[in-house]
Amino acid sequence: MAENTDEEQLDNPTNSQSENLPDKIIPTPETETINPNQETENMEVHHHTHASHGKKKWKDYFWEFLMLFLAVFCGFLAEYQLEHVVEHNREKQYIESMIADLKADSNRVQGVINSNKQYVAGFDSLLQNIYHKPYTDSSIRTLYYLKETHTLVGSTMRFSKGTISQLKNSGGFA
């Protein structure tokens, strides 16, 4: 019997809120009521070709083929456009990198030119002191100093190859 009372309580739940209702009823603002039939009248109906009510006609197959073809073709166009944009951005990055390399190289070239001018001036001084005779202790010291500092090979230029090697490794440089 205890089981029956539990089931009866589940079937007939009591509303605890109705017992605690205040004496005053607060009116709610008027809202527009929506007729459920009104919604169904405005709905569009789409006919699907995969319905199981009858045999398909050739027009149905044609339209399915056309829709699939257009979907695949539009996907191909979107992928092509995306790849074009990606390649264009990569091209800009390579150009910016190459410009940075050229600026660095031009600064290094200017430094090498200035260094080699100093070496040439040192060679000129060395030659003048060699041809200036008689030799004294100070002229011999000057000759040794000039020989040590200015007879070494002048500065050599090492160009940046970062962007070029990136292009070669990526296959973008023919």
C-alpha cells in the first residue's frame, strides 16, 4: 500500500506555490498572443527529392547532380582564392625580408669601404716611410707598426643569404 501512495503522489503533484499566493493579483502588461496556426501558415515548404513516396524522375537526378556539381565547384573556387591570398602574403613577407637584407648589406658595404680606405691610407704611409731614407729608430718603429696594422688583408664583404636560401629551400626560387 505504501507503494500506491507514492505513485499517487507522483501522479497528483501538489502545487506549493498556489498555497502561498498573495491576496493581491498584479496585472501583467498585455502581450500579443501568438496563434499556433498563424505560425504554420507562414512557414515555407521545401520538397526534398529523397522522399520515399514514388520513383525519381530524370529531372530529380539532374537537379541533384547540378547542386552537387555547383557545391564542389564553389569549394574549388574558394580554395583557389584562399591559396592565392596566402601566396600573395608570403610574397610580401619575402620582399620585406629581402629589403631588410639589402639594407643590412648596404650598411656593411659602407663599413667595408671605410675600412679599406684606412688600409689604403696605411699602405701609402708605409710606402712613404720605406722610400724615406736614411732609416732612424723612430722610422723603423713606424715601419713595423704600419706593416703589422696595414699589411693584413682588407675587410671582405659577406652578403646576407637568408631570404635567398629560404626561397631556394621552399622551391619558390627558380
